[in-house]
Amino acid sequence: MTPKGVTATVNRAVAKLGARNAPHAVLLACQYGVLDGRPQRHGDHAGFAAHRYRGEEPCEACWEGERAYRRERRAARKAGQINAA
């Protein structure tokens, strides 16, 4: 995106939310539930943990990330056991 494109997008969001400026638009978006104020992680172990922490069922992308994380941890443990022997 170009700087002008970003400005236009911000201005459209501000207008749609009925905000005075961009920071006010962010506040209104949080109040309306569009944004929850927390960064969203998906597709990795942290995203999986975030779903669980919020009491949600993890999305498929987060399940895949969690499986990959567990495979990596398992491989690291096995490598450590082989090196220790």
C-alpha cells in the first residue's frame, strides 16, 4: 500500500465509526468489539495457548501450529537424550 492508500483507508474507518480522529476510532472499535486490544496470534503455539486461556476451542491453524511445536519439542528432547548417552 502507498501512504495515500493507508490514509484513505484510515479516513474511511474513522468515518464509518463516527470517530473524531484515528485514536478515537481505535477506542470505538474496541468498545464495539471489532478490536479487543490484544494482538491476535494464530497458527503457532502462542495462538493455541491464547485460545485455551480465553476458554475457546483453538482454530485449526493454531492446532497445526501446536502440533508442529510439539514435534519440535519432542525432537529436541530425543536429540538431547541421544547426545547425553
